[in-house]
Amino acid sequence: MKLRYTPFQLKVLSAEEQESPYHEAFKSFKSLESSLYIVGTLHSMLAPIIASLKYIEPNLKITYIMTDAGALPLSFSQTVKKLKELKLLDTTITVGHAFGGDIECVNIYTGIIAAKLVAKSDITIITMGPGIVGTGTQYGFSGIEQASIIDAVNKLGGISIAIPRISFSDTRDRHKGISHHTLTILENIACTRTNVVFPILKKEYEKLISLQLEKSNINKKHNIIYENGSEVLNALNYFSLNVKTMGRSYHDDEAFFLTMGAVAKAGIKFLENDQ
């Protein structure tokens, strides 16, 4: 039951429950066996990453897990609709009170498991639906869930990649360079070590990012990876995707989009090394 004890209470068949054909698979689950999960904080991260992944490796099987930290109905996302139409996204999973996915799950742990056991995903991307909540305070934002999701992936035996939120176009100082959201999550909240991917940028931008990583000790707590993300623009153009983040396009906020391209490229390298 989702949206429990509200006028909109909704009954769904979750993949884990006894009536589900996958019930026994969940009962016998042991480990994610190094399956790859990319964990973000904004819905606008989804399209550029998936486009980049499919542009580089067209045969990848990709799953999207939508959490309940943003919009709850999956149908609200025009991004998902477009990605499905273009056959770039194979399976959707909605967890918690989010609903409308190809697969419904009770929580993020079983959603992560379903991506492996049910969707048979090569790469799974996890982030909220449209509409992050923020308050301008250190801990008061719904994207803070990234920390617990990273921990969930790691504890279940998967490989996690954290998407940093990076911008040099946001007028708010707290989001300049590495966003305070990412700094808070990776410095103070995440309990396990993850892989954090950064793009190759202008030297002055890289200098600020390095200072932020050193000041927060994130470069000691996590694995820092630098990757060329420039394929993202080719990917967006190839698939005719007009994507914006906070109202800004690629040309308005290049660093944000290059980060998505870098994450995609790093993800494919993880897959290749695992094979």
C-alpha cells in the first residue's frame, strides 16, 4: 500500500510480496555481486547520464529507480517518458511511496535488489523524481537520501558511484563548485566509502574543486575519479534531447552536464573491468 492512510492510498503489487512471482528470489537473495549503481540527487541528472551511457554502449540494459524524495507519481516525469519512447531506458522501479514504475518495491533495499534479480540491469541509476526539496540549511534537503542509498548499495554487495552536484553557473554561493549538498552528504552523512566521479574542467574550476575536496576530507574518505565527460553533448544531440537543470541548458551550465558525461564514462569502465 502506497500513500498509506491518505485520501490517495494506492494498492500495488510489490515485487517482494507473497503473491509476486519474484517472492522466492527475494527470499533467497544473498548479494548484489558487484552490480553497478549510480546514485544521484536531482532528477535532471537522469537523462544526460542515460544518453551518454547509451551513446557509448548502445546495448546496455539500464534501470532507473525513482525514490520518493521528489514527485511521487512516475508519470509526472516527462524525462522518463521521453527516455522510454527513445528506448534508452529499459526498466523503471518505484520505491517507498513513489509509484507507477514497471516494478513496485517497498523500500530502497528491495528496489536495489529488484534491479539485479528482476530487471537484470547492467547499470542502475537511482535518484528522486522531479522536485527536490531544499531549505538553504545544511541538512534540510531531500537529496540527503543519497548517503543512505550509497550505504545500502555497499552493504548489499554492490558497487556505488556517487554523482556530485557541480555548477559554476548557479548564482547561489552554496552551490558554487561542489554543491553544499554533495559536501554534506559525502563528508558528514555517508557511512561507507564510495566512488565519486568528477569531469575534466578548466584549471580554475578544478582548483576550486580540489580545495573543496581537501577542506572537507572527502578526498580521503572516498575514491576520487577524474574522467572526460565531453561525450555528453554529442549524446544529447544524437538523441535530440533538450535537457535542462534548474532551467539551465548545457551551454548555460557546462560543468553540470560534463559531470554526467564523466559519470557515464566511469560507469562503463567499471563494467569493463568487472568483466
